[in-house]
Amino acid sequence: MTTLRTAEDLIAAGLVPEADRADLSRVAARYAVAVTPNLAGLMAGPDRTDAIARQFLPDVAELDILSQELADPIGDNAFSPVKGLVHRYPDRVLLKVVGVCAVYCRFCFRREMVGPGAETTLSEREIDAALDYVRQHREIWEVILTGGDPFMVSPRRMQALAERLGAMEHVHVLRLHTRVPIAAPERVTAELVSSLRAEGITPYVAVHVNHAREMTAEARAAIARMVDAGIPVLSQTVLLRGVNDHADTLAALFRALVANRVKPYYLHHPDLAPGTSHFRLGVSEGQSLVAQLRGRISGLCMPTYVLDIPGGHGKAPLESAVERGADGNLSVRDRDGRVHPYPDGP
């Protein structure tokens, strides 16, 4: 089986009914679609309540865009001094090297910026400009490769990038955010793993995974190839209605990760991305789930529950940095103590 990219592909694979063809074609015309064979094999036919299918199969609900939803929900653009680079925090930058992914999550906060032909994929000249910025800003200690998915970059190009960053004496850590070990684990070859390492820099990989069923034998093997090579692996999970909004589901995922030498890092509250309201929970619901996990699972298994405050104000820990007024409205405190209103709930 090849990657499924159209309504016709999904119908032929038996994952969606023929009656949905027109609606799904409308969704695919706006937002990129890709379902890899590894993930398609986890889906139990045309069942939209399935936790895997819900994450990756397009849904006409994505065309229902609410007024509070934002094309750039975490405010990357306001902190981008050169194309593809985001410098929001003093000691680290995001570098969005590529605009494509192996699979397109239906709740993606960069869904307006990624997909085949995305202009966010950087040319060699644009990468040079981004690296010149990093070289000139000696306060930068960590470079985080994101996208799109940086594991879609060829090993040759990845190796060159790691070596150039490793040659900058003030840059010590290269972090890579990826879905590939879960969605297309066959891409995590020995050559790719080797390309993440370079003299003068320490690589970390943060794997995006939302449900224990995603930890297939192939995904576990891909993770093991990185860990066995001495590369620390963390996880990022998005809290999603109908996918993992139950304490037992989260506990199973976090335990599976730790058992496979992955440290749960962040549990993200879903962002205000366009057409994603059907995935969002209220903050109080998320807080309740995290409270249920504390003391129930090992501290090794507990991630930090965070919200990226809209407008580029950074991450806030939702177990402590929230206030609810007498009117019921929610506010979130940023790292500088400033308070920002937040539209809670779906």
C-alpha cells in the first residue's frame, strides 16, 4: 500500500464511505491529506470514532471555522526575523526546514502552512540566511528543527545541517520534532540516525504520539534505533477529544513510552487552529485528567500539561498558570507574569 492522499484513495482502501466523497474532496482541497500504510493498517474500516482514524482521516467538520481560531495560533510569524526561523525564547530558536510531513494530522496548528508544494520549505540560500542569524546570535544555545517534519529531509542534507550547527561553539543542542517514527518508521534508517549526530552538538528527538496503539512494533523498533545510538528521545502528545481524553488512555500511552525508553515531555492543550474545534476540550477537563494521573502513574511517565498562549506569548503550565474570573472567563499567565484572556472550551 502507498500513502493515501485523496478521497478516492481513502474510499478505495475502505476507510471512508463513498457517500463522503464530495465532502472529503472539499476538505482535501483546503488542507493537505496523507495517511501512511503504517497508520492506515491501524484503522478498523470506516469508523470515525476510532482513535487513530479520528486523528488522520479528513472530516467535513474541518470546514467549520470559528471566530477565535487563528491561521497562526501560537504566533510564530511575529517572532520570525528571517524566513523559516522563529526566535521567541532567548536561548533557542525554531528552524522550519521543510513544509511537508509523512502524515497530516487533522488538528495540526500549522495546517495553513504545510503540505505538498508548501512555500515554507527552505531553499539552500534561505537555510544559509537562517544559519547566519544563529551564528550572529551567541545567546542561542539550542536549535529546534521542526516544519513540516524534519525527518523528511534526506540524511545527506541533515548531516550537513548538523555539522554546520555543531561548528558554532555557542550552539550545544539540536532538537528535532517528528511524527515519522510513528507514521513512517521505515524512514528511520541507520543512515538517518547517524546523520543526526555531529561533533560539537548533542541531538535530542521529540516524537509526536497521541495513543498507545500508535506504538506498533515498527515504531518501537524505530525508536530503539535512535536510543541505541545514544540519542535521547522525548515525546509530545496533544490532548484530543475522542482520541485520548480519558485517564486510562493517557496512562497506557505514557507507560508504553517509558517502557520503550521515551520520556513523556509535553501534554499539549489543543491550539486554536482553524477547523479544529471538534478536537478541543476545556482547560478544566484537561486539568482533571492530569490530576487523575498524578499518584496513579510513575513520575517518570508524567509530562507537563501546557498551553501555547495565542499571540506568541509562549507556553504556560496549565496546572498553575491559569485563573478563572467570577464571570467564568479564563485567563493564562505567561512567563513574565502578564495575563492573557483565553477562549476556553470547544
